[in-house]
Amino acid sequence: MFNVGIGGGMVGQGQVAAGGKGGSGDPKATLNWMCQKANQRPLTKEDIVFTTNKFNNQYQAIAKLVCLDGKEYAGHLCATPKEAEKSAAEQAVVSNSELMARVQNMPKQATQKRAAGAAPAQPAAKKPKVKAEAGLNLNLPHKMDLNNVLNKVLGRPLTKGEAKYISNPIGATGQYQATVQIASLPGDMSGKAWAGELKPTKAEAEQSAAEQAAKDLQSIVPAETAVASEKTEKTNKKKKKKTGKSGNKEEAMQQMAELVSSWTDEVSKQEGEQDLATKTMMWMLNGQQGPPPRDIVAAEPVTGTVAKWTAQKKNGYLKPDAPLNHEGEAYREGKVWVGKKDLVAGLDELVEGMKVSFKVYYDTQGLGAEEVAAV
């Protein structure tokens, strides 16, 4: 385990990755600059503390911002401790995007030169130290909460890109709504998407989605843990006698394998009652043979307009005439994907603006159209 503090001397003078002020492109320098501007004072080595742990041959770091209410941000698994700390610093900066935008636009304090012969000005009264500018939303911790819950459910740290966030602008409101999906979750949770509330920025929308997912998944942690521990208790005792170690990785893999095996045995008995998430999981476990499973959204066809059609790829998107009131509308701004294989016999091409009728299905990628015919 490594504990590293960032002092005030690490402030960069260049540009951050996004092109603004503060930092030299290095995430740790950018984080240091942001915290110094927010606190309006030089930082000490106790203000930002990194804790790095080793998992097999990789490292994961946690950045604790003591100067910003002590919030913690976990980075991704990396090859070296240095890269792990940079990843944790990057997560802290991204999670505080609103604060970064505010401090980047803070005006520089102007200094006045003393005229020749004029008496020196009296020193200004010292300003009280404050943690940050009033009204700033300093921390958006829900992604961190979700990562902690997933660590318990999966029995391992989350890898980069494993939690898939999708943010979409909502009409002319100027706001965003995001969804998050974690395909590595066991059972029907693998196909579930959690939607957050409307927020003014993409970052806040993703945090809202993470909050909903964390609350939902928190309820299954005790049950998953109880089932896994009951089935592996005897195995753990034997391993501890032989090695004196718990063998965390092997135990987690064994627990997950037993959970999946138990689950597949159970759903095989209920084949006619499986929902889309269950069908998709079984499809993946069986080697992804054939097309992904679909759920028909409505029995009757709906009408709409061809919003886009790519002649070379033979696919595009349809825009329904009326809202479908389905969770899949959170993807692709409500548009419905269509491919040539789902056109009715005799219809080989679509033209943008063309009126069509079609049935709507839902799969792991979102909404799609089949039996597409010209109106």
C-alpha cells in the first residue's frame, strides 16, 4: 500500500486536457490546481492523499480530497502505481466538472502599482480561509458509491468501461438524461439500464444515473453475499489450512461460477417465462448462437418516418410518429434502428423522409424495427 500527498509545489502552469486553465495535462497537477483555486490558498501535503492497492499484477488508487470535505474517488486498474494515481486524479477532476468550470473562469486579482513618492499602501486585512466558493457543488460522489457497491457484488474492482453510461439531450429543455448499464452483473441485472433524473450537464446526469443504480444494487449485496458464503464456506476452510491465505481472487471466481450455475439451472426450468434480460444472459452463456433475443414492444405496427438511411451499410433509423412510452427511448434520442433484413419482401431500400409502418422490438442495444413496409 502506498500513501502519497500532493503539496502546493505541484501546480502546473500550462493547459488542462480540455483546453482550459490550470494544469499541464497531467491529471494530478490539474487536480492540485483545481483544489488550490477552490480553496483560495496554497495546498499542503495533507489536502490530497492517495492510497494505492495491488490486485495481482495491477494497481488501483483512491484519491481522498481532504480539502473538499474528504470525498474519495477510485481510479481504474493500471500497470503501475503512478498510472493508478493519475487515473484516480482524473476521476476526481471529472466528477467535479462543475467546480472545474467555475474555477477556470475565476478572474485574476488585479494589482496596482504605487506611484513615485506615494506612501506605501496599508496591507489589506487577511481574508478568512474558506473551503470553496459559496454555492459550488463541490462533489458528485455517486459514481464512487456505485463502484463500491459493484466491488461487493462482483467480488473485484470495476474495470474501465465496464459501467456504460449514455447521456442524451432532452428536447429543447437544455437538460440531459443519462442511463448506466453493467453487463457483467449476474442474472437479469446484466441487461438492466438505470435512468437518472434530468440534469443541466452530462456529468450531473451520469451521476444521477449512478445514484439510482447504487441504490437499487445495494439491496442485493447482502443476499448475494449470503448465498456465496454458504456455498463456499467449506472450500475456504480447506484453503486456509493449506496456504494460510484467503485466496480472494479464487474465492470470488468460485462464488461467481456457482451463482451462475445455480441461476442457469433455475431458469432452464422456466424457459417459457423468461424475460429479455434472462434470455440475453442464456444466449451469451450458450456462445451467442444466432441473433440476440428480442422483445416485441407492441403487438400492432406503428407508423413513422425514415430519419436516416445509409445505402452502403443498408441500415438507418426511423422516427415514430408518436412516443412509444418505453424505456428503450432513452437510447438514440428515441429513434428506432432498422436494417435491410427487417424490411418486408419486395422492399430493398428506404429513403429519408419516407413514411413507413413497422413493429417495434427491444433488445440489449435499444429499440429496433422489423416487418418494415412503405405506407
